Amino acid sequence: MRIVITGGAGFLGTHLSAKMLSLGHEVLCLDNLLTGRRQNIEALEKNPNFKFADQDVSKPIQIEGAVDAVAHLASPASPPDYLRFPIQTLKVGALGTHNALGLAKAKGARFLLASTSEVYGDPLVNPQPESYWGNVNPIGPRGVYDEAKRFAEALAIAYYRQHALDVRVVRIFNTYGPWMRASDGRVISNFVTQALSGKDITIYGDGSQTRSFCYVSDTVEGITRLLLFDSSSSGSSETGLAEGIHQPVNMGNPREDKVIDIARLVLKMTGSPSKIKFLPLPTDDPKVRCPDISRARKLLGWEPQVSLEEGLAKTIVFFRQA
């Protein structure tokens, strides 16, 4: 297959690009490098089946030749990034999704939207099933990301209903691992880099809020299964899965941990002398986060395989060597 991956030089996009290449597919990576990094894909560019184009997908996309699938991952994805680039985040969620969908429609390609657990906002239901509509503050600081992704989902499903476009939507929960930016502001990267440098580990609030962390190889495996799932096969139709593939699918680890327990685990695993420092909780910060992955299990036979301890060990090695 020839697969276009928007945001392909970002943390998750880099891993998905590498996975697609390992399966023998051709990858065209589109990224304007706002938060992605060219150095992430240096090794991939040595592969003749990989091509990079500096492209802001909020502007019209022109691709020569056939395209079999479009995976739309482009977007700032960590709080410091989307708070620093609020307009760009909204534009890539709206205009970027529209352009990526238009490309898929023009090429007769399947389309995968990388959505997020943030569509659930500060949830009043835990764990969160795909049927939960969420508790989002549309005009709060985080609303630029939450609502961009909610709109992107609505637009993608509208293309499915209106144009019969083969659309898949994955709601990604907290993912971590190698190739994260040290400064991206996410919990794991913050804790590990702070611990390794001997700085205070900063926790927002009292640390009792929960998160569910999924190692990147597990997340990418789930995305791959969803992207490559053949909804036209007779087997999927007979089992009622063909319709299910066009519904949002949670992708995350159902293990739920308190943020303070994650900090303590990082301190233990790094042997760091760092102290824990508590800071005020940001506006609309979710108090709980845990996916119900029943749909992913049934539809894709997927569930995480890498334990938090194993994933953290690999991530710590990466940041030690970075």
C-alpha cells in the first residue's frame, strides 16, 4: 500500500511510519515540523519506500499518483504545545482534517483519524467507553485541542455517512516511549527527564489524579490493526465487525495509576535524588483517565502487551542516551 501519514515526523507518526515500512508499505510523510522533528525520521529517509514533504496540511494537499490510505496524525498533542499554538491546533483539527479527508475521497483511499482521549474532557464516567459523550469545557484553555479533535471526529464520520468513505477513528490515550521530546510537557517525559537531571519532579495538584499509560509499540500495533483491517471481507461482515470499524475505538492501557505513584516509580527506577514538588492544578485538568478497551479487544483482538515497568525502563534508556 501507499500510505500518506500527516504528522509523520512527530513522536507517534515516526513510530507508525517505521511500522508501515517494516510491513513493506510505501510511506509519504507530510509534516510542517511545528512540533515534529526532522531528526526523528533521519533513519527512515534512508529507506527508498519513505518520502518526506514539508507540508502544512491546513493548506490544500496535492499528491501525485495513487494513495491507498491516509492516516491523519497531524496536530500538536501535548498541553504546552497546543496552549502555545492554539490557532494552529484548531486549524489542523478543522481545515487539516478536511483537507486530509478530501485527499482520501479523491484517491478512493481509506482514512484513519488519530483522535484522543481528550474528547472525554474531565470525565464523569470512569473508565471511559466510546459511547460516553464527554465533559468538555469548549472555551477553556484545553478546549482548543479537545474541540479540534471532537470536530475532526464529527467531520470524519460525516464523510463516512455522506460519501461512504472508509473512515476509522482511534481515540488514543496517554502514549509514551522513545522519540518523545524531552520538553513536550507530558507526564512521562517530564518525570524521566527531571529525574535524570536531578531536578524536582513537578506534579500538578496533589497527584491523586489518575492516568493510563500505553507504551508506544502497543499503541502503534493497535493503530496498525485498525488501519489495515479489511472491512470488505466476508468474515468481517458475517461477524458484524464491518460496521464497527467505522465507530471510534479506544486505544490505551486499562491499567490506571495515580500520577504521584508514577512519579515515585520513576524515582525508584532511575535511582534519582530528585524531590517531588507540587504545583497548582491547571484549568480543566482531567481528574481520572482510563479507557474501556472492550471494542478494541472484540474488533481487533488487541490489548497492551508491555507493562508500565517494562515500558518505563525502555524510555529511561532512551532519555539517558539522548
